[in-house]
Amino acid sequence: MTATVVARRYANAIFALGQEEGDKALTRHGACLAALGKMIDASDGLAQTLKSPVVSIEEKKAIVGKFLVKVKADAIMRNFCFLLADKGRLAFLREIAACYGRLLDTAKGVLRGKLTTAVPLSGEKQEAIKADLKRKSGRAIELTFAVDKDILGGVVLNMGDRVLDASLRAQLEILRDTFKRGE
């Protein structure tokens, strides 16, 4: 099975369990999984350890157990992570956290995106953009901001599976293609 299929199955399972408990449990599980995912992202050694067939299941449980204490995981999350260890699926924990995050966003009506500009935006400008996008979409917006000098000017907005490229670089490429075609 591919990582995406495995991650989706386990994320759906823990999400369904959280739904039975209520919104607070969904949010709590999401925060725990997100924290674990960040810990794995921050340490290549941890990711390799969780994937390694040389490290025993009990050692992996001990490692994950220490991280679960740090993030103040409840019994359900502890049991879930230990089940992943028993099934040899701890290597997919980062992907499971990402899938769970998408499920949680969908359930709460949150739309996540990334806005890339050529220069850093002030805090007021960022808030104005978020408010405008929220008003236009009618949904809660979680927007991250990035700077990429290669776009020269304008913005590139990634929201879900859509991309709005209003950068100067894209406009120049369109103009160049138009000149090549002789229009």
C-alpha cells in the first residue's frame, strides 16, 4: 500500500473516533498529531528511527511514549500511536497527521493557503488580505505568508488545489510567449 492510502485510513479511523467524542476531542487529537508531526519534521534521525526495521517495536513505543508525554496526549492518542507501532505504521505518522489536519479543516470549514510575495508584507496588510479572502470565500482562512524574490512582483496564492499566479514573472512569461507566436 502507498503511504497516502495508509495515512488516509488511519487518519479517518482516529477522526471517526474523535467525532464520537465531540469537537473538543477532534481539536485535541489534531493538536497532538500536529505536534508529533512537527517533532518528526524537526528531526531526520527520529523519522529514520521510526522507519527502521532494526529498532524493535518496544523501543519505538518507548520513544513515541516520551513524545506523547511532552505533548500531553490523552489515553486514546497513546493507544493510537502504540497501535501504529504494533502494526509497523509509525513511519506514516507524519502523513497521518497531515491527513487528519485536512479532515479537521474540512469539518470546521477552514480553508488553508499560502500567499507568496516578492517583498515582506506588514502585519496590517496581511490581516487585510486575510479579511478580504474570508469575506470573498465565506469561510475561515488560515493563510501563511512567504517571500520569493524570483516572482519579481505581484502575488502567487495557493488555496487548496488552486493556484492564482498574479506575479510579474508570470505576466512577463505570457508576454514573451505572445511575442514568440507573433500576435
